[in-house]
Amino acid sequence: MLRRLLISTLELVAVLFLVSLGVFLLLSLVPGDPAVALLGEGRTPQEYEAMREQLGLNQPLLSRYGDWLGGVLTGDLGTSLVPPQTEVLDRILSALPVSLELAVLGLVMALVIALPLAMWSAYHQGGRADRVISAATFGLLSMPSFLLGIVLIAVLVNALGIFPRNEWVRLGDGIGGNLQHAFLPALTIALMEAAMFTRILRNDLVTTLNEDYILAARARGMSPLRIMVSDALRPSSFSLVTILGLSIGRLVGSTVIVEYLFALPGMGKLVIDAANQGNYPVVQGAVLVIALIYVASNRLIDGSYGYLDPRTRRARA
Amino acid sequence: MLAPDTRAAHPRRTLLLTGLPLLVAGLALAGWAFTTEVVVTIVRMLLLAAGVLAAIAGLGKVAHAVCGRAVDVVLWLGIGWLTFILGAAILAPWLPLGNHDDAVAGLTAPIFAQPGDGYLLGTNNYGLDVFSRAIHGARTSILVALLAVLIGTTVGGLVGMVSGFVRGTTDRLVGIVSNSLLAVPPLILLIALGTVLDPSVRSIAFALSLLTIPSMVRLARANTITVAEREFVLAARALGASRMRLLRREILPNVVLPVLSLAVVMISVLIVAEASLSFLGIGIQPPQPTWGNMIAEGQGGVMEEHPYIVVVPSVCLFLTVFSFNLLGEKAQARWDTRSAKL
């Protein structure tokens, strides 16, 4: 067990190392001179040279990577090239809570939508409700998240006027205002995930409902709702947990797009703006942080199978 | 997908009698909702959707009556749409389409012309023809996705097969590299690549192919490992077949179908990815049209004034992704039992 843990940790470190190397090398290929980008046009060659010296651009690539990695390990991700020239780490730390809030809120809303739908659908398997839900979720899955966001804005904001579309309110400045503004972006994220979750959970529930012990419970006169919630749901939720792990990548992607669409100051907006401005230290830092969170949460979910399903515990040990 | 209701056998006459009126009424409702000015937009949209759904249900019944068995009309409609859009995309340069990307010539054309006023689907803010842009956009979007899938399937499939066949250190290294590619969420990887690459069809296709490679490697590797343990491979090996021959004649034919099924699903994933990238302004740049940057034209209040600017590319994008998803699901259910459950 300990050996397994050690190997998987080593692999994790190797993966993160490769990611950092990849991100660094990739963005060193950016066309254009960072010194010019930083100082603007029309300075003397000496000034540009001094700035290149200051940024360490005159050193060989490998030693620059070493410096950068050393900085990363001590929590220094460099300075933004575009004004305001703040620390990259500060930028990331102020953007990260927005994205995390959206992602968590979206995930919770997705589960709140998906669980009842899946149970309803599985209980009336093959019936009208089941077919309508199956068709609707399939349609939703063919909807790119930015399209879904646009549709929601067009319907809920422009046509019905239910939601305001203005500035983001930070969680610290009042939870009511924050939730009011986070609701629609989170709903956009949630609907995509909910469609996936509903389909997966429904299929597993249908299998579980055919088991003998469910028949026994039914014969004893237990109510359908009670059978669903207390007998069928838990053994049917393993695929859902697997999908939960896989969906984090998609979640990051849709969070990025939703932030751009709703102009929210999160990681997505940070990366996209930096990418459009060629502000490579910000892109490097943000991609590294996102990859770290992504890989770590996937490992966490991998590790949680043992707790959820005792059968995998023995197989792995 | 909208599985035909097989619980009761209906006589042909009943089917025709309920199906035909439903089809006609649905089409009429959709047509009326599309053109009328009487009710507000949101109600029109709902009526349009209801009309289309009713027409599809009616068509299903009519097809059932005509063919004598339940027909998956949605699948056939999807295939029909794909045939239309692919055909139009391929033939675009030779079709009598309006001006799609010449902003200078657009100066003399009316801007934001309503659909119908001499332009089938109206014009955008540069006086470019929206219908023509949608078709040329299909050309770009589908070309990029197909190129990327081609590269991804070939490279990923081969690497996965070899890695699953030889195992050992090679396998472990391939695993670490593909895990590293998977360690960055897809869209973030694309944005990072977008910072560096010039936004041309070729480099976007290259960037997108990087997204498909890891999952292709995984699928090909997993299938190879299963196949390599089968008796016929052992028999071929006992007969003295070389490793190359084993890979080519015994393993490849058994791995290729699931890999191709995933490729069909990947096409729609990549069309979405390309559209997202162009929507964010990092992908292919206007005036060259793609569905993504056409939808982005509706930002900043344009959509509220001129909904068709956004509706036309959105509908194209949705129908195409939907149809490819439908095809991919059928293909996987048939040839890739391992991942069909998803």
C-alpha cells in the first residue's frame, strides 16, 4: 500500500514537472520581444537591453527555466508584463476564489437538478417522461457552453428580465448580492453537467432497480421514493463519482467561457486577457496553478473509490 | 435517442391519420411563429420549438406507417443535415453565394439587412452575407475538426497500440507523457497554445489534435491489451509471426473500429472546441468566418437588436454537433461496447 502511494506520488511529481517544462518552453516561443511589450515602442536600444537583462532574457533557456522553477517553488511566479505590473501570484489569488465559487456552485446545482431527474426517469423507465428527459439531456449535451449561456441571457435577462446583468459582487461584500450575480453563470455551468449526470445515474439506477433486493423491498410494500433514496441510490452512484472526476476538466473549461461571457473577474478571464495581450508570465502561472488543482482533485477522487466501494479496496491493496 | 415507442403495435391507418395532421400542423405552427410579428420574441421561440417537435413526431408516425416498422427519424434527419452541411461546405467556392469575407466590397452593401431583404439570412455589420458566411464557416469549422481528428487518430491510435503491445518501460513513459497532456484542462491548453500559434487553420488543427491524442492513446492501448491476450494472437505468435505482422494483421483490425467510433464523437467535441476558441477571439480571426466568431459578433448589444446574427450560426453549430453526437453514439453502441455505457 505504501509502495503504491509512493509510486503514484512520484508519477504525480513527474507529470507536474513535465507540465511546468511544457508551459515554460511553449511560452518562451511567443513571437515578439517582451522588453518592447513592457516598455512600449520608441525607447533607446540601451533601455531595451537593460530591461532584457533585468528580465533575464539574455540567459540560456535552461537556466531561465531553472530560475523560474526555483521561483515557483518559493511562491514567486514573476511579475505581470502588462500594467498594473503586480505580482502574478496576487493576480491569481484574487481571481481564484471567483472561479472556485462558480465551479462549486455549478457542481452543487447540477447534482440538485440531476438526482431527482435521474430517479424520476429510471422509475418510469421507457415511459414518456423517461424519453423526454433522455432527449432533452442529449440535446443539452450538444450545446456548447457559450451557446447555452447566450440562450440563458437572451431568455432570462433580455426577454424576461428576471436577472440583472451587471458587475460582479465579491463574496466578502455581501452574500445576497453575490449569489444574485453568481446564479446565472453557475446555472449555465450546472445545466451542462446536470445533463451528463442525469444520463449516467439513470442508466445505473435502471440496472440496480432490476436487482432482486429491490423487488423484495417493493413486495414488502415500501414506497417507491423510499426504495429509490435509501436502497437504490447508493449502489448506483459509482459511475457518477467517476464522471465527477472526469467532469472537473470540462468544468474548468466551461467556467472559463462563462466568466468571459458574463465578464466575471475569475481565472478564465485572467488567462484569456493575458493570452490576448501576450502577457506570458500570467499565462504560465495561471496554467500551472490550474493544472495543479486539476491533477490534485483527480487524485483525490481516485483515492475516494476505496471509501465508496469496499470491493476496490481489496483489489488495490 | 427518442427511441421509437414500441410498446403497442398501431395499425398503419391510425398512424397515418395521426401522423400526417401532426406533421402539417407542426410545420404550419413553426412557419407561422417564424414569420409572425404578432407575439413577442420569447413566445415565438417557444411556438417555433413546439412546432418543430410536433412535426418531427408526426414525421416519425408517417415514416412508421410507410416503412411498416418504427424508424429513428431523428437519426435520419441528423444524417440529412450532415449531408447538406458537408455538401454545402465542400461545394462552397462554386456555389452562387454572396460576399462572405471581403469587407471592402461590403462597404457598398447594406449593413444589418434583415433576413429576406435581398439577402436570404441578412447581412452583418460589415455588409457581409450571413448565409454565405454560415456556409463558409461550416467549411472552416469542419475542415479544422476533421484535420485534427485525422492527426489525433493516426498518431494517438498508433502510439497507443504500440505502447499496449510492447508494455514495459515504453508503456510507462507513454503513460506519463499522455497524463501530462491530460493534466492541463483542454480549453486551458488551447488558450495557452493560442498565445503562441498564429491563428491559421493549420495551427488550430494542430492544437486541437493535441487534445484528442491522450484519449486515443488510452483507448487504443486498452483495446490492444485485451486483444493481445486472445487465443488467435497466441496462435499467430506460435506460428512464428513477427511483431510487425502481429500488430498489423492481428491487432490493428480489432482496434480500429472502437478507435474510429471515438473519432466520430471527437469530431463534435472538436467542433465545439474550435467554436469556443473562435468565440473567445483566440481562434480563427474575422473576417474569415467560423461559427464561433460569427456568434461572437453578437456581443455588446448587437444580439438584442439583430438576433439573426447570432441565431443563424448557433443553429448551424447546434445541429451539426447534435448530428455528430447521434452518429457517434450509434457507432459506439455498435463497435465499442466498452465505452458505450457513457
